[in-house]
Amino acid sequence: MESNELIPIQDDDPRSFDLVRPATETKHGFSLEDRSLQLFAREHLHIIFSDPSLLLRFTAFISTNRPQSIPVLIYYLDALKALKAIAYANAIAEAVEPIARHQFTHGSIQPTQNAILEEKASKAFDVLVREDLPAYVTHVYIAIVTVSISRRITGTLPPHLREASEGLAEVFCLTDPSRPDNPIVFASEGLSLAILREAVDAGKEHCEVFLNYRRDGSPFMNLLMIAPLCDSRGTIRYFIGAQVDVSGLVKECTDFESLQRLVIQQHTKTDDCDSDRDNSMEVKKDEFQELSEMLNMAELDTVRRWGGRMHREHHDEDDVSDSGASQRPRLLLKETSPGLEDICSSTAHISGKLSGVYQHYLLIRPHPSLRILFASPSLRVPGILQSLFMNKIGGSSRVREELSAALAEGRGVTAKVRWISKSDDEGRSRWIHCTPLLGANAQIGVWMVVIVDDDKDLSRRWKQAPPVHSRLGDQSKSQSRERRDQAADRIEVGPDSYPRVETAFRRNHLAESRQNAPSSARGGSILSSSS
């Protein structure tokens, strides 16, 4: 906003009630609803597919996190390649010139079209936009939120993320699936009432980014993560939901170069002058260039080996030799093996794992109990459920007393503690981030405790080995020589010059075992658990 827009108006106009200059409507004013549409639009995915570096990130995500989508992705790429090949063929046919003395060369050549293939490619792209683009967006924002919140908890947030993550707000809720409509029983302040019903009904982990609205009607971009909570018998008792406001990340297009390009393009199109200037400066690709960009490594190797042979007089025999580098995969994708969908469905078991920074969490009863009720899979060790939370907290007595007081008063607290386990009595340096979840009566029903590892303490786990006395090596060598000398007395050299170990001791031991065995077993096979 310009500073002179807020200067008081000195004119005394009886028809005006303005104290400062009225705000002027900006042509490109920001709208979170419009940015949300851009984020999940077909045009956004088109920009990703038009840039090899952006496409590589997208296909790497598909290959790693959504293998069930690989067949659709390959189908679309192959269909798109076929359409570009048709466009190149039409460009060649259009360039064919008629010959004066040959009447058959006169007349227009109709371009080839394949409407069915175009429709199939469009539908495949729609599937990617509808199912995989939202998952990719969620994946990127989870990665940003993980770094931002964990570094904010530990006080090590990088400067370039401070402004973008300034508005990050995290809230939690707990739902009870044993009651009708799976109501929210506990929630931290600021929770949105929107819950992903399909994920809850399926009893699986789920995360998604979507446009939501607060009670006052103001919009915000909601990153919602849901996971089931199981008791010691594996029965689902509740669902835990973590909600993060990522509106600031969406507004700034953080870590989305493709979204930045789309915003610039759409803003530029609203200005005819800028649009004409950009179109004149844009270098248009010809049909063969667009087709060449679609070729995979094997096809490019074929072009290198065989391209233009009919225009050359001499052909080297080495040109037809096979190259081992021609069989590299395309865009980090592998052809799906039979039964892949079955494998994916079989691995989709209930784990209760939240994504990103929330992968290590506990739910504990309110003060004075502070008993651990549920734990994330990473912390679910034997005996942790129903144990006392404060028994896990080591370190100075001051930290323990202040932490206990904060939990008793119901104040959210973040603390650096020594996390004690059965295998580590000294304790491991960790950060705990405690948030109260309130019931319908505004009383604390449960605490959500997020645990973040201290990066500075990771090196402590790798302890240096104690020093070895210089004489120990000489003693070990002498003891080894004595054992070899003793073993040599029990080794005979056979006529084939290969040593064989004397087995008299084994035969005597076997005979003694048979004599001591019960009479019922002497006549049958000898069973043993060791050879």
C-alpha cells in the first residue's frame, strides 16, 4: 500500500465522509479462493509437464509414493507422444509442395486427426489432476511444515522460512468412532469442523490440503492429517486429527515454481499489452522439437545410431553396436509388474502414523494422572501404554517441576527434556510440544504431545570406542598361535593333500549320547536341535 494513501484529507467536502483517500481496487488483488483453484487446476499440472525438472520431481513422487498411479502416467505420456507424432506428420504433409507436371500432386492434403486418442489422453490427464496433483501438493506442504514446525520448536528455523511459516497454526482433535457420526470429543482451540469422512470410515491414515472456512466465514488453506488410535489389542478406539493452516505457504507459492509461473501467466493475460509483448518474445517450438522432447533414452539411442543413414554415403559398422546406456528407465518410472495393485492394497494396513513432524506423538490423560494412553508406531514399545508420562522425563528437577506445573494449569508448553527409556537411563535429548485438547465443557480431556529429536544430540549416540592397550595386540597374536598349534595336533593330511579334521571326539560324544538316551529313542532316529 502506498504511504500517501493514508494521509488525512484536508478538504472540507460536505458530501464526503472520508477521512483518508478511499482505497483503490487493485487489478491483481489476492484471493485465497482463486489461489486454491490455481493450485489444483489443470493448467498447474500442464506447467509441471512442460518443464523437465518440474516433471522429474512429480514423477519421482509418483514412483515412490503412488505406484498405483504409474500405469495411468505412462498411458498419458505414451498417448501424448503419439499425438505429437501425428502433429509432426501433419506438419511434414503440409510442407509437401505440388509438382507442376504431375497433376496427382495438386490439391490439398487433409491433416490426420485421432479424436479417440485425444479423448483418452484428456481423460488420463484428468485422473492425474483429480487424484495425483492433490497428493503431490500435500506431499510438498507436509515436507515444508515438517521443517518449519520442528525447527520452530527447537528454535532453529531458517531465515527464508520464517516469513512464509509465520502464520502456521497447528490444532488437534480427537473423534470417537464408537458413537453415531463419529463426533469430535476433544479439540484444541481454533479447530475447523471439517473432517474427511471417507478416511475416517475406512479406518486408515489420510492427509490432504483443501480450502476451508472458519466460523466467521474467512477462508484458509487446511492441511489435515488423520490417523486411527489403537489400544494394546489393535482395536481402533479414536481418531487423531492434526490440522495446520498453510495459507501463508499457498499465498507465497512456497516451493512451487510451477504455481508461481501459473500466477504470473494469468496475471499477464489480463493485460493485453503485456500479453502481446510476451507472445512476441516467446520462442515457439516446432512439431519435431516437441516430439523429440517426448522420446525416451532407448528411442534417442536409436535415433543416434540410425538417424540420417539414408542421407550418408558411408556407414560405420560401429554405429550399429549395442549400447548398454540405452536401456535406462524413463522419468524414474518402472513398468508395473503383475499384481501391483494387490501388493499396494495388502500393504495398506492400519498403523496410526501421522505424516511429517507428527510421526512421533503421545496422547496422555490430563493432570494429575498424566498416564500415556496412545502412542505413535515409532514410540509404541512394550509397556509404554498406560505408563506414567513424567517417568519418561529426565534432566534437571527445575524442568520437571515447570513442565508438571504447566500441564496442571492447562497451558500449552514446549520444553527440551531428557527422554528416558529402558535402554537409556541417562536419557536422550528431545523436544516435547504439548497441546491441550478440550471437551464440550471446555475442560482438558487429553494432551497431544509431539516429540522432536534434537539434531545436536544425534552425535551423542555414536560413542567412541575405548582405547586399546598397545600390548593387547601382541597378546592376541600369541594366543592365536597357541590355538593354531593345538589345532594342528588334531589335523591329519590325507593322500589328496587336503586337511581333514579328526572326528574321534564327535564319534565318542555321539556314542555317549546314545547310551544316555531313553530306551524308546535308541531304536529310532536321533533328533537334535543342533548339528
